[in-house]
Amino acid sequence: MTGAGSAGRGLRAGAAASFERNTNNDAEPLLAVEDLTIRFGGIVALDRVSFDVPEGSILGLIGPNGAGKTTFFNIITRLYRADSGDVRFQGRSLLRVPAHEIVSLGIARTFQNVELCTRMSVLDNVLLGCHNKLATNPANFLLAGLGWPGLNGAERGAVAEAEEMLEFVGLSGFGSRVVQGLPFGVLKAVELARALVAKPRLLLLDEPAGGLNATEVAELGRLIKRINQELKLTVLVVEHHMNLVMAISDKVVVLDFGCKIAEGTAREVQADKAVIEAYLGADEDD
């Protein structure tokens, strides 16, 4: 992850106007998970998991390998179908929403394994995050062939937004570079910029620190805080890097073998006996 550049005025002003942080503690959470369950054959990947993600917060979702964290992301984005329970975003159930409509609702994600088009430029990869705004009407394909000036204006606007997001994540000047062969930290930043340009209200980050060195992880932590504070985004982070999660999260939820075993502040979770046992194992005397 390269050093995060300063965002332009237009980016900050637009984000502030579009995503006002909800400071009312009694308000409905942005994301509500209720008794969520999914099975793969005889394996219960998530077992009646429930928790809320308050708007404007950073929530860390942690747990040992196989705990069900990425499975949870895949249910939210409709890659997997839950067996029971519900996930509500802004009060609306997501479990009957087609996968292609999730971004338009205001949810964007990154992936555990970087998913980029390696033969395309950095800018073109980020522009893919604008597809929900540029490809909403099938007639646009015909109009584009006719050189309709309104579409050219929309494309120029999308390019400007993509360039601003590249600047925000510290990749100013990288737009024309081909993705293939770029350092892994840069690839992670490109994928993050692609998610941000969709202008979500909820950003899902799946192991964003994976493969980064200590310096890059520290920069990533500062960038996630800026995304939360300057762009007013709610952030849900799945991560194994405990120092990062504990440093940036307002609340932490812990999964183990598909079950929620703890929820609270970083300090509360770190002192929880069930969490310690899940990561370190229980003493035989217990």
C-alpha cells in the first residue's frame, strides 16, 4: 500500500454531502444481521449469527481460519444464499436482492484475493467501479455508437472521479500504468479505489492487510480511518492482522466455527476468555 495522498476538495465536499454520518445512537443500524445460518452439506459455516453495524462506524470481524468471515461477506453480496435468518441494509432485506443490484444499493467490497483485470490500465480497472452509474440503461450502448454528447460528459465525469479516488488512496500518476507487474501493495490500493468510486455507504474489506509489510499495514490503517472520517463511510473489515483491527475498530465481532463468541470494544474482546481460547486453545486443566 503506497502512502495515501490528499483528496481534492471536490471529493471531500461531494462525499460529505452524500454520506452524512448518523450520530443518533437510537437510530436503526445501517446493517442488521439476524440469526444468519448457512450450511454446505453437513458443515455449518454460519450458525445463527446476529450483530448490528452502526452507521458511521468501523466494525472488525475476526476469527480463526474457517470461522465463516468471508462466507458472511459472500452472503451480503449475494454470492451465497443463506439457509435462514436475515441481513437488512437500511431496513431492507438483502437476501432477495439480485447480486448485480447490491452495488446500486450502496454496498461495495474488496476481495481476499485481489480481483483485477491485469491487462487493463489502473484507471480502467477503477472505472469498472462506475458501471452501476454508466451502464444503467441498455439504450446507452446505441447512443454511445451514435456519439451522443451527454454520454461523453458522463464518461468524463467518471474519469475525473476515478482519478480523484486514485489520488485519495495514494496512486496519483498511476492511472496509465498497466496493472500486470505492479507491486502487490499497489494492486490492493487499486482494488480499494475501484470500490470507493462506486460511492457506497457500506464498504466491505476482506483481509485488506494480507500480503502487506508492516509499513504498508500502518499506512492502510490510517487510510481506513480517513475513509471512515473524510468520506463518511461505514466500514466492515474482515482481517487476521490483530493489531490493525484493534487499532481502527469501534466494535469487534468474533466468530469461531461459524458461531459468534464475542462482541464489544477492542479492549473487551481482547480480554474475553472465549476469544483467548479460540486463538490460543484451552488449557487441558480446564
